[in-house]
Amino acid sequence: VDSIGDANPQIVVYLQDCKKIAETMRKSEVLHESDREMDLKSLLIEPFFHLSRLQHLMEDLLKNISMGSSSSVFTGIGDVEDCVATIKRILHDFRLLASEAEDSTAQQSGAGMVNALGRAVENLAEFNRLSKKSVKMTRKINASEKALVDEQTAYADNMTKIKQTLEGDSKKSAPALVFDSYADLLKRIGVLDSQAASRVATQFANPLGQLSQDIEDSMSELTPLKKEMESSYQDYVSLLSKLLSTAKGKDQKKVGEIEKEVQQRKKIFDNHASEVSTRLRILTQKKEKALTYYYAAMKAQYDYFVVGLERMQQFKPQMDALDAYIKTQDRKEWAAQLHFTISHELASLPSELASDGDAQLVSFLLDLPPLQPSTTTNNPSAATTSSSSSSSISSSSAAAPTTTASHHGVQYQPLVDLLSAANLAALNSVVATCSTEEQEGIMRVAVRILDAFRKTLPLIKYSVYKEVDATTDPSTLFRSNNISTKLIGTFTKLTGLPYLQRYLQPHVVDLLNANASSFEVDPVKAREGENVEQNMTRVLEAAQNVLDTVIRSVNDVPLTLRVVCTFIAYEVGRKFPANRYNSIGGYFFLRFVCPAILSPSAYGLMEEVLSPDSSRPFILVSKVLQNLSNGIEFGGKEAYMVAANRFISKNTDKVRHFFDQLLLNPSDVGLDLSSSSPLTSSSSSSSSISSGYSSPSLTPSSSLDYLDSASTASTGMVLPAVPIQYTALATLDEVIAVDLRLFHSTTIRNLPKIVKSLAQYRNKDAVPKVARVLADLGDPSLLYK
């Protein structure tokens, strides 16, 4: 078009028309691809070919006329006439193809209409089927509800009769009066249910059933009409295809006849489609009316539940009173069992542990005050609002405990407070009375519980202070195997496992794959011909690789472990300044890194347990790192290790710099550099350690009064805050669902041993606290069925 330009405007118009037809034909679903290409070529190429040929013929004809060649003139005139006739045919075909292209568009529009109407009819049929099912189900439910209401009424009458069989004043007691209230509630709820069922029947089931029948009657006429529409459409499409194939021939008369027939078929199809559309429109309006009926059914049920809930709320005080009465009776029985068990154990204590007051130590169990009815709201939104406003735990890495956890954790708060007593007496008694196989597991459970309640770091902080304060020889710091070191060790292991698996596991694999004999440095143990000097080089290279990895990963050391290091550095530095680095190394390497190297299977670094032969490289590498962290060179009994002293000298400054990097700002972890002690006096007699976090809104203000009045074991000391935000080892929901139940059950199972253990460790005054907490928790065999 651009090349022709303004020189031949008619040809430009012609080409533009061809373009429009071509675009229309490309969208057509009637023409095959080959037909489209053929017709487009005839449109675009043939006209130019014949126009060019006509121009040559005219030029030849004029030349022959000027030359006077009559025969050539007549021949030329015939050729010109044939060429003109061909051009006329092409122009006629052009108009025909344009008409066919328009028809194909109309055909596509018709196909869309047929499909849309068909889907609408199917949708209407499906709606009607479901509506009939809804009506049937509603009537069935109403019938069953009527039978249920009758049963509830009979049940309510029976409850009233049961109350009448009670003797004397018991008929007027609060629990007995609940029978009357409950019977009345059942009858009132039954009335509401009957009213709701009646409304559903009259406002939903009956009108919807009538509407469904109307639609079904109309569908019986609409379905055959839809088939007629589809049939007339197929006839129309067939004639269009026939017209297209006929148009490629030269029988113009036949083409005209078919064109008329196409128009007639199109009119029939349009009439059918219009009729189907009209009926569908009427039925759709009826279908939309059903929305009103469904709303009426939902509204009736909604009103029933709203009013029913109000009636239930009115009954709540009586139910709470009965609940408190039953729980008081259950607790009374359970407390009597505990009293028998504990009293019997106290009575059997040897004379050196017994005292005159033992018989009265848990006598309060026989006279516990009755439980008061609950005053909590049943309004979920109110509960959520209350919890949100009272909970002040905030953490950038861990969300505050959920409302559900806070609500269900109330019962366990006294137990957690008992475990987190500053002297750890209760925790020690529970762990110590377990079998050797159970002790590690129950310690893990206890640490998870304490950490979920944000008690672990404050307890460790207090334990570090007490350890340093009671020590005169700094070389013995944190070397005993008491409950405090078990707490620190278990917390360190659980917290540091991901770190160890990430950074130490590759080195464990290297040592495991190495030839164990090639690491032996003791000439007495080495095989004949073994070069112990080369073996020492291998040991030191392996130790250097581990050390370098640990130093490079300083920023990935768990935050809580760095907090513990800061506690130790502060306390030891305050009393034994020269041993500051040694104490950090004694914790980080002796309690954390080296145990993982010595026993990699226990830390998940490998599956198999090391055999005596394969463990030698691990022992030697651990020994070198341990001496480095303690700042102690080899000699004396281990003269064969003297060669490792060069490793210690080389890395001493490096490891001390690493320790400095581990430490946090003391003020960030609640350490007061201006104070000579991290402890401050507290007017409170509670032995529970403050965590630096508000408790997860679990403890009522008076729930621990009995703990303080029952014993004088409190230290009277409370730690300042430990304002570190971190992700606990477990959530409240997790420890409530598993760990607290397990710990509770274990405590009850070992209760006689626990009482004896507390007496042996001069913590007998903690027995009443344990007894009261267990009495309020209840019998685990019934609680956790």
C-alpha cells in the first residue's frame, strides 16, 4: 500500500478492503486453513495480475489498430473482453466473500448464543434439583427436631423427678437446684427449636417447594424448545458451508438460491433463540426469588441460636456453681490420697530426718477451702480483648503466647513457679528420683517448660551468681554435676543443636572418614612403625579447622548462649578477674563444643555411636580444644601431648578475641555494673524468679498465696530483668499439650521418693508447696485419659 501511495487511490481502497476481509476470515471457524489461504491469494494477487494483463492487451490492441491489422484487432478485442469478464468475476467474488465473512461472524455469534442458552438451561435444571433436595432435607430435619424436642421435654421432666428424690435439705442445695434450672432450660430451648422449625417450614420449605414445581413444569416446555433451537442452528451452519463451496464455482444462480435459503434458516433460528431467551428470563427471575426463601431459613436458625445462647448464658452461674462443687469434691478425694501418701512417707523417715512437726506438715490437705465458681466470660471477643491488654510479652522473633495457651496454662502456673524456685529444690527432687535412663529426658522436658514460661535465663543467671559466690577456688567453677549445671547443660544443648549440626558436622564427617590409627600420638598406643609426630600434625590440623570454623561463626552462635557467656564473664570477672577467659572457655568448649565432638551421635551429628577405635581422633581433638579454652598447657601425665602446646600458644590470643566477641553489653542482659551483686532484696517472699518478661497473663494475683504461707524456703531474692528477646525452645501450647502433662505424671508416680529426697536434702519445708500444687492440679490418671 505504501509503495502505491496516492498514484492509485482506488487500488489502495481495494487493498484495505481485502485486509478487512482477511482479518474477518482469520477469525472464522467455518473456513478451513487451506480455503482461507486460497481465497486470500485470489483476492490479493489475481486482480493485479489481470489488471496488468488488461493493460498489455489494451496496448497491443491500440498498436494493431494503428497498424491496420484487422485480424489482430478482432483477436485483441476478444482478449480484452475475456480479461474484462474475468475482472468482473473477481469483483463479484470479492463482494461474495465479503458477504460470507460477515455471515461467518454472525455464525460465531450464533454459536455463542446457543452455548450460552444451553448452559443457562442446564444451570436452571441443577438449581431446581438442589432446591428440591433442600426442601426434602429441611422437612426431614424438622421431623427429627420435633422428635428431639419431645425427648428433651421428657428428659427435663425426668430431671425434675430426680431432684424430688433427693432427701431433706439436699433438695435446696445449690447443686440440687441446678436440676430445676436445667429442666427449665431444656423446655425453653425446645420451644425455641419448635418455633424455628415452624418458621423454616412456612417461610422456606413450602414456598421453595412451590417455586421448584413451577420451574419443573416450565422446564418440560423449555427443554424441547431448546432442542429445536439447536437443530435450526445446525441447519443454518450446514447451509453456510454449502454456500461457501458453491461460491467457488461459476453457477451464480445456484449461489443466489442458497443465499435466500440461508436467510430463511437464519430467521427460524433467531425466532427459536428469542423464544428460549424469553422463557429463561422469566424463570431466572423466579429463581432469584429463592434467595429470599433461603434468607428466611438462615434468619430463623440464626435467631434460634442467638436467643438460645442468651438462655444458656443465663444458666451459666448455676452451671459454674455445680462445676466448682464437683471439682471441690474431686479435689477433696484426691487431696486425701495425697495426704495419705505423703504422711506415710514422712512417718517412715529415719530418725535423723524426722521432726515433731512432720505429722502436721500436710494436714491442710484434709481441709482445703472449696473452689469458687469461675468468673471468666464466655464472650470470645471479650476474652481476646482482655488477654491482649494484659499480656505484655513482646519479642521480635517470637509471638506472644496465644489466648488459648494463656487460658489453659493458668492451672499449671503454680507448678511452673514451684519449679523455678531459686534453690531449684523441687526440680532437683523430681529429676533425682527418676531412673538414670529417664533423667536426661525429664530434664529436657523441664527445660522446655521453663523456657516456654521465660524462666530459663533468669534461673541460669541466678545459678551462675550462686556458683561463683559459693566458690573459693576458681578452677572448680561449673565442674560439679548438680541440678544447676544440669539445667545449664541441657539448655545449652537444646539451644545449640542447630548451630552444632551446621558448623561441626562437616568436621565430624572428616574425622570419621579418617584413619583412626593415623591420629594416635601416644607412643605406647601407636602401632609399630607409626610416626607419632606426623599424627600430632594431623590432630592439630583437625583442631585448627574446628577452631577456625567456630571463630568465623561467632555471629551465628545462638543469642541465648551468648547471654549465658556474658553472665559467666561478668560474675567470674567480678570475683576472679584472672579467670574470666578460662570460665568462658570452660562453658563454651567444655559444656558445648567438646561434648558434641566426643559424642557426635548424641547431638545428631552422626547416626552411629563411635566405637572405641574410631573415637580416638575425636578424643584427641577435643582434648586439645579443651586445654586451649582453659589456657592450660600439656605436661606431666600427658607428656606425649606437649607438642600440642605450640597450638595453644599460637591460638591463645585468637580464642580470647573470640570470647570477647561472644559477649554482649552487660546492661543489655540486665547486669548492673554499678552493683556488687546481681541480686536485690525483695519485699516479696515468693521464691519464683523474675524472667524480665511479664508472665503470660496466667496467674491470678492470689494463686500463689498458699505457696508463700506454707513454707519459709524462699530466698527473698529476685533477679533483675533479663530483657532479651528470643524464640523459646517450645511454645506454651506445645508444653501444655505434652511436656507439662508428662512432668506432672512423673511427679505423681515418684511422689514418695520426691518427699524422701526433699527431706534428705534439708528441703522438707518444700513438701507443703508440692502437696498443694499437686492437689490443685488433680489426678493425672483422670486428667490425661
